[in-house]
Amino acid sequence: MRKNFVKIILHLSIEFSNHKLTFVSVFIISIGLLISACTKEGHHYTVSQEFKDYFLFQKGSYWIYKNDSTNGIDSTYLLGVPLHNIFPTGENKSDPTIEQYILEFNSDIMLNYHIETYTSDQTYIMMYIKDSTYAFGMISQLIADSNYYLQFFAEGYFKVLPTLPSIELNSIIFNNVLQTKFYNDKDSFNFYFAKNVGLIKIKGKWENKNHSWSLLRYNVFQ
């Protein structure tokens, strides 16, 4: 299964290498103790509904972010219906399959992200952040506040921070907010996700610049 997993990732990397922009690949994953990442149905590893509630959205969804330093505005919206794929993990019909969703955006912040199962208890989010270099996050089922060293597309540490009971951004209160972080010697990324809303804040330092964007308003379909 590991061999096929690598093939899938390489295929995705080749697919997006035609973009003129440089991407950052960040796996943003929530804690398995907080949400059930995926469920096994026979030989199929599927993305759980709880995971979809945080990360999967449909055509017509949009998010308006404000740059916390310049007050600039970015309108992020889905370009179409999420692409849904089922991949075999082996050559035999009895081998398990994994599930994948790809969401593509029109945005000055992020271009797309993947939701993909890996095993019966692991699901990941891989994001491509605009104007950045490769970074790497982690698979679900991590214990809160733990560090996990990664060395695949890029080297660094992924950390799941404790869930925030609530956070207020631009006069909007969000509850049960998931926090994740990727960092290495050069870059750092902090992500905040709210259930049935998606990404509500991203901040950090990449490409030798400090960045911070917060959700101003949104309208989503699931």
C-alpha cells in the first residue's frame, strides 16, 4: 500500500507542476481524538462525515478574507464541483480502496487542497498555498500538542494544537476551532478551521515575509 500511496502523491505533484506559480504543499490534519478521520466499509477507506464537515464544500461556496496587516481583501471561491476519486491500493480486486476529494479555488491565498484517506484511521488534508515553497503536514490521529517530524516532500515538524473553545475574528465568533501548525528552519504555517465553515485564519512566515489572513464573511454549501 505504501508503494501505491507514493505513486498517487507523485501523480498529483506532476499534475500541478504545470502551474506558473510556486506551491506549498501542506498537510493540515485535525486530531483523531477530536474527530473521526475515516471509517472502513468492507475494503473501502472513506472520509468520515465529521471530517467532511470541516473540510469539504460544494460549488457556490465562498470565503472573504482580510489581510490583518494591510486590510487588503481576498475573495476565495470554489471554481467548480469538487473532484471525487476512488483509488485502488493494489492490483487485486480484494485490495482496499482509498477516497479522495480535490477542491480548486480562485484565490490569492490558496489554489487547491486534497482530502484523502490513507488507512482505516488516517485522513489528510494537502493544501497548495500560493507564492510558497513545499511544506508538509501530517496524517490524522495525532495526540494534541505533539510534534511529528516529516521528511517526504519537505522537512519539518507538524503539530496539532489544542482545540479552541471559541475565537472571535472580525466580530464573528467561531466555536470548537481546530489548530494545526507546520514549521521548519525557514517557514511556519498556522491554520485554524471551524466546523461547517472551513479555513477561518492562516498566519505565519513563508518566502521571508510575515502573513496573516482572517475570515471576514462567508457563504458555504455542503
